[in-house]
Amino acid sequence: MATGAEALRLRPRRLLPAPRPTPGIEAWNRRARWTAWGIFGLNFVLLAASLGDYRVSIDSGFHISLAEWYAHHATAWWDHINYGPVGRPNLQGPALHIAIAMLGSALGGRPGDFILANAILAVAQWCAAVGTAFYFARRIGGDVAAMFAVALLAGSGFSSASFYVGVPSGWIFIAVPWAVYFFLNDRLILATAVTALGCYAHLGGFLTAPLALLVAAVVEGRWRALAKVGIATAILTLPYSIHFLANLAWYRGRHAPESLRFDTLILLLGVGGFFWIVSRPRADTFLVAWAIGPLAWLFQDYHRFILQSSIAASVLGALLLTHLMGRISHERARSAFASGMVVLATVFPLSIPSLAGEISWDAGIRYPRMLNWNEACRLAAIIRANHLNNRLLAVYQFSLGPAIAVFTPVTVEKGHWVEVQPIHDPADDVSAGAKVYVVPLAPDDPELIALARNGLVKVYGGTADTAVVTLATRAAPGRARADFVAAVERNAEWLARHAVNNGTPPFADMMSLMTAAGRAAYRRRLDVQRFHAGRMEVAALVYAYALEPRHPAEAKRLRLAAMDLGTVASYLSDADPLGRISAARHAQFRRNMEALAVAVSAHPGDPSGARDVRSAMRRLFSEYLAGAAA
């Protein structure tokens, strides 16, 4: 079995001693290699089988729409898709977007080709992540450690998915160990190239790999090598750095709410492995630097840190398991330990196993689907057919807008990746009547149809639970006010009494989701509460449009409230916010909806300007939306 010195050629005083080379461990090497490749191959086949309808994250519409822009315009210094009408500087790392653009163009250059390119690169990212864990675990700890590392990373549902959905940050976590490895082996050109690529993958790359290299340089006293790599990386990334610093005023550092997801087994073993490593008399520089480098993401996005630092955690945990296995003297006990840990990591990693999601997706049980390309395509076709592309697109769910942009050129209000946005958004001042809306209502919703018959809105079509509409004429303020009061009273009261949390479905519902009919029925149940929030959104828009000539400030507040009501509808019904709202916060949401209904009922003559109504709305949105990740 190779020692750390033979494998990584690090300085002997900083080596991680290999697990005790007992005959039992050595006898496991052949079985361990086959087991590791078997786990990798099984998961790879399941992922590759789904390329035609691949699982994506809510970020994918943003990344693919920008990749198309690169394909058609060569550069994308400015984001013309999000935060219309003026857009924003594109500060997202271009590496993945350019890769999707090149591969999508080679495949044919149609929207579906770019979606397929994204899926192929996502599978490639997963292979790179698992391959990185396999390589370094094997070079440091041997075949048994490699087996444990692959089982832990490939078997952990959330951690594995964070790589196979193909978001740019995944490439940073893959780049870190290679940058450190090349640095410690005096291959400074490769260390520089990998570090620069990490920076071009995502803004977070400017902190992650450099921090890991700094740790390695401090421990080993390699200041001259660090200076060479640092200067060369700074030169290579200068175009991106200058662009970012020139537009620093646009950077907010905000994050969209996310559900906290983690895999317990890999987390516990990773933490245990780290403390075991640093507690040894001669801690391994490579492993320490690799483990510490991603800590920069605790300040960037701790959700991503928990999920994607799992590459390092899998290796640290694997080395700890190999060490423990080497201390077992009886062969049967060693075999039981190794087999049990592999089965546990693969079948039940104290969280959702990857195989469960991969097998169910290939079997047609595609729940939860974070982004529905078919829906985005249908909405884009409606917008294109009705010549609405030149109007600002306001979508009830901000991330759906860029997904529509994959299929037809549009400029969306707000949009995705909220870290970069204007100090004052000009879209907030655009008339409600100048926009085209995608609202969370069925096109044949009775209240929407009633507004259309009265000439207040125009419905162009949509999907089963999403409609494309515009405001047709400005209603008389008195009539719009009465309709708004009635809509809020009726729908807020219903939500206060009947809304259910869009969390993990009860066991009975989970069983019903195994069938297409069960999934459709569950979708209809969520649509009921979605539509109640959607009706309030449309009523607020009609009222805002009516108030614009004489009461522009109130009209603006109503336009922003309508936007928040659309987001409420998304949280109540869409797949991406699944589990984002706690039971306690949902209960508070229902109480706040009741308070809003009461406040509006008490002020029928001034439902938008009354202090009680404004206070009730402010509390509703701040406590439900701003705390969605709690």
C-alpha cells in the first residue's frame, strides 16, 4: 500500500501515516477496487440514462440562458436578461457558461441542445467530484480508503446531487485539492491554471483555492512558490477582476433562501476524520489545506459549503474508516465492518440515498422537479406567438423567467442570482400596464376570466396552473378598490383557514407520489392554495394600475406587494421551496393572513394606504419570505 510520501511526494515531516498495513487490509484491496468501480458505475449509468430529461436545479435556467447569450454574442459583459429593463453587469463566473455555449452550439444550437449540454456537463462534474475523492483517497490510504470515499460521496443523496445538477460552485470544490496537490509538488503552472479556472467558475473561487494554497504555504513555509502562483493567477484573472471591481456597486452579496440539506453520515465522518488528522503528531499538509480552504464558503454560502465540501469530507471520513478497520484484528470482523459501512453509505447514509432519487427519476417518478422545461417552453411559445417579447416580463417566480429566456428572447423583472442587482431597480417604477405577467393561476380561473370579461386583463393562455396575462385597460379606482378588498378578504381568509405547508409530504402522500395519478392529485391540492394567492396578486396589479395617475406612491407599493404575493404562491406550491418554511413559520403565516383579511375589511375605503393594512402586509411578507430559510 502506498504511503502518503510515495503518493503525494509531500515533505516527510508533514505526512499522513498510512493505515496499518495488516494482511487483512491488503487482502481487501482487490475487492475494494471492484466495489468502488461498481458503485461509481451504477450511479453513472443511472445518471446518464436520464440525460434526455435531466434533473436540474432552479439555477439552471439562469446559467443556460446566459450560455445561449455567449453562443450568440461571443461575450456577455452585461446581463440583458435579468433585472430589466436596463439589466445589470454580468458578474457570474463565465467558465461554465462558455462551456455550455460551446457544447450546445456543437450539438446544434437549439434551446434543447443547450439544455442537453448542461446535462452532459453536470454528469461530467459529478464524475470529476467522485473521481477526485477516489484518486486522493487511494493515493493516501489505498484501495480500501478509495472504496469508502466513493461509497460516502456517491451514496449521499444531497451531497451527490449538489454536483450532478451542475452548478458552477461545484467546480470550485473540485479544483481546491488539485490546486493544493500541484502546489505542494512544485507543479506551479498547473497549480496556477487550476486556481484561475476556479476563479472563472464562480466569484467564490477568488477565496476558496487561494485560501487553501495560503494554508499550505504557511505550514510548509513555501512563500516564494505562493508568490509565484498568486501573481500568475492575478494576471490570468485580471479581466474578470477588473470587471468585478468596476461594477462593485452592483454586488449585494445577498442569497436567495434555501432549504438546509445535509447528509448526516458523511458529515459526521468528515468532521471526525478532520479532527483525527489534525490531532496526529505529524498532520498532513495536503489534507489540512484541502479541508480548510472551503471554509471561505461559510461566509459566501454556508449551504453550498455543507453540501459541496463533501468531497473533502468523504476522503477524511474514508481515511478514518480505513484506520479503524486496520485496528480490527479478526478477519470476519474486518469484513463485517467494511461491508456494513459500504452498505450503510450506499443504501442509508442517515439521510436520503442517491440511489433512491436516481432510480425513481429513471422510473418516471420525477418528483420533486425543480424546473419544468416543458412549462417554460410552452410559456415562451405563448409570449413569442403574441409578440410580447419587447415588454418587460414579470414572472411570479423569479427563477422561471430566465428559464423562459432559454426558449425565446425576453427581459425579465428582478430575475435570478440576487447577489447582483441595482441599488434602485428601475423596474419598480415601470407602470403595471407596461409589463407582461406570468401569474400563478390557471388560464381558465373563474376570477381571472371575470376580469378578462370586464376588459381589465387579457389572457393569452398558459399551462395547467400558470397564465400569461397583461393589464388591458385601467379600471376606475373605486371599482378596482372594491374588487381588491373583496379578493383579499375572500382569499386571505381561505389561506388563513386552510393553507398547508409545502414541506415534505406525509407518508401517505409519499406513497401516492409513486403513481402519475397520485402526483397529479397532489399537484391539484397545492394548486388550490396557489390560486388563492395568485388571485390576490392579480387584484393588486389591477388596483395598482388604477391608482397610478393620481396616487403613484400607493400604486408602487401595490405593485411590489403583488410581486410578493406571487412569491407566496410559489412557496405554497412549487417544488423548489419544498421544506423551506418551518411548521412554526407556516402557522405564523396563516395568522398573518388572517390579520391582513381583517385589516382590509376594516378599511374598505383605503385598503392600500391605511396604516393597519400596510403594517399587516409588511409583517406578512417579512416573516414569511425573508425568513424562508429558517
